[in-house]
Amino acid sequence: MKRVFSGVQPTGNIHLGNYLGALRQFVELQEENECVYCIVDEHAITVPQDPKELKKHILDVAALYLAVGVDPKKSIVFVQSQVSGHAELGWILNCCANTGELFRMTQFKAKSAGKESVGAGLLTYPVLMAADILLYDTDIVPVGNDQKQHIELTRDLAIRVNSKYGETFVVPDGRFLKSGARVMSLDDPTSKMSKSAPNEHSRISLLDEPGKIKKSIMKATTDSEGIIKFDIDNKPGVSNLLSIYNALSGKSIEELEKFYEGQGYGNLKKDLVEVVTEAMAPIQERYKDIRESSELIDILNDGAERANAIAEKTMKRVRERFGLGL
């Protein structure tokens, strides 16, 4: 069996883009692979966090993992900071990375744009992400398309270390969805959906009430043409709505275009509200049961123990290669 690793930050409610770009793959992959799924709380502190809120969000995300269908009997589910190998390997890989390749990271340039100074963690977090992956001898990393550059850096670092110190790391491959992998903002379809965007109606979160889902979709940006057609370059708003519809309903883009031929955007949006609401309902119901369960902490502690057993084998090998320790 191949080993899969991925993680999500506990920085607020997981949105539809996270679900379609990554979480839904988590469930599919656990059937035929050994899966390690992490709540990456150390990544979250690259920006200031309220400690109480962060602890709450860690449990929220863990409960959502389980609610979407991740099975702790089939997969390892744990919190990043509970396994010390992440931070240790992160430092070692920082010493192997070049500042030039980190400054070229698209997400760093976007997040630091217009700011006089940013925390060093914002620059180096792709290296910690590489450590997260390499720590588990990962074969497959299921992520959204916006993470391709980070997977490439992970592969580069693994190859660099292997070339200099001998076979140390498995070189992983990214697994990217062709359809629905990049869900765009509802109010600005040229930007990806983000939980940090100031407009709450720019996104649909997995725990949103039906009224909020409806309002966000009905307010979604389209265009003045009035033709329901998939054309990312010229009709990004309509294309985004069709992509979401396709990903949640299973109906092809061509089928949707044919069905809505001659109809207005209002009909498309009204039907999409129903599709999204129906898709979220079972997830929300399971989430409530799991989040209030005393078993959640036990599942995370057990996951950390199982993850640490794998991580320590890797770190023993890494320390030997680098000449660290006694």
C-alpha cells in the first residue's frame, strides 16, 4: 500500500474549496492506501492567533475530517504539534533550502504584498510543509491545484538531500483534481475561495446554515451576458458556479450547459443552492455528533501515537545521514 499524507490548517471553518480540493480525496484514498491526515496547527501560527480560538478550531477541523468520511480505523488522524518530528525536520530542511526559492513562492509574494515586514514563518512555512510530507515517507499528497508549487519544492528538497546524503526521503507525488479542484471566490471569481477574505459571502463554509448558503450563492458575481456557458477566461463567475455544481452533483459541464440553455442566471443559482445545501446537510449532522463526543480527543491522541511511531523511524534515519546526535 502507498502512503498518503495531507493536512489542513485550523484557522476557521473549512470551506467548499478545501472540501472539493482536498478533503473529498482523503476519503477516496483511504480505501486503498495507508493515509496520514494532520491538523497543521504549527502552520496556523505563521500569523497571530488567539490561543483559545486556535484550540477550538483544532477540534473543529478534526471533527470535520471525521464528518466528511475519514475513518480513524483506516487512517491516522492527529494534530501536528503532538509529533515533535515536524518541527525538528522543518529546521533541518530549512538548512537545505535556499532563500531565493522561498522568495519565489507565489503564495508568499501574495501574502506579503504591500507589507513592510512579515514574520519569518510566512517565508519558511513551505519548508515545514515539506517536512510534514517527508516525515512519513509519503508517496501521494492530495491537495488543491494552488499547492503545486509547494509540492514541487518538497520534491526538490527530497532529491537535494538524497543526492548529498544518500537515500533519505521518498520523493512524493501530488494528486490533483481536474474538476472542482480550484473553487474560486463567489464575489471575485478571479481569486480562489479563501477563509481569510473579508466578505463572508465570498465563500461557502461546510458548517454554513442554509440561509447563509442561499445568500452567498444568490449574491455571487456573474456577468451581464445572461448565457450559461463554461468559459473561464470570459465568464469566470458563471464557470465557477458550474464547476461547483458539477463537483457536487456529478452532472457534467456539458450536461449542465445543455439543461440551462436559454435560462437565466437566477435559475442556475436557485438550483445550485439546493445542490450545495443537500450536500452539506449530512456532513453537518455528523459533525455535530462527533464534535460533542468524548471520543474525539481519544482519536487524536491515538493518531498522534501512531504518527509518532512512523515519524521517529524517519528522524532516526535523518539524524544518522546528517551526523546529528550521538
